Amino acid sequence: QVHLVESGGGLVQAGGSLRLSCAASGSIFSGNSMGWYRQAPGKQRELVARISSSGRTIYADSVKGRFTISRDNTKNMVYLQMNNLKPEDTANYSCSAGRWGLRPDYWGQGTQVTVSS
């Protein structure tokens, strides 16, 4: 049973923008915080951004001011707007769901983002 499905990844030049989308099943979206994590080859998975059910957000320092996470509670969707992309943003980006402050319980398959210099 698929709970989270990401889309919107791709290849973009440095300085460009991408918008990632994540469609979630209603059973895990409602009341849960939603997040985006990323993992680059040879590196550990890291938090990019999370948003609580009430709209509270947190960001990794490396993306503050460039990325924006949002959610549409009427559509069970979460988004990640990524601007001014850098080659170091290249990674597989995964959508997540879970209780705020705790490790996520659900993960998507991920979508690849590649930023060329």
C-alpha cells in the first residue's frame, strides 16, 4: 500500500528552481507533520524541511532562505519549492510523514534532483 508519492524532480542548472510535490493518503496526512529529507550518494539522509499539521516549519540551515515547504490540507499534498539551487543540493528527495518532533513513520520512494554547475 503506497502512502506517499513524490513528483517534480529532475535536472536543473545551478540558480534554477524546482517544485517537488508529494501526494499522501488521507489516513496518514491528517494530523501528522510532513517533511522532506534528502540523501546524496555516500552521505547520510538529512532533514531538509518539515511542516506540522498547524503550519509550523523548520529548515536545514543549508536551505534556509532558498527552500519553502507548504501543505494543502484540502488535497493531502505537501510541496517543496526550491529556488537558487546549488550543485550540493543534488540528492534523492523523499517525502515523509509522522508525529512532530519524532522520527517519521512513513516514507515515499523518492525523486531525484540533480543540479548541474
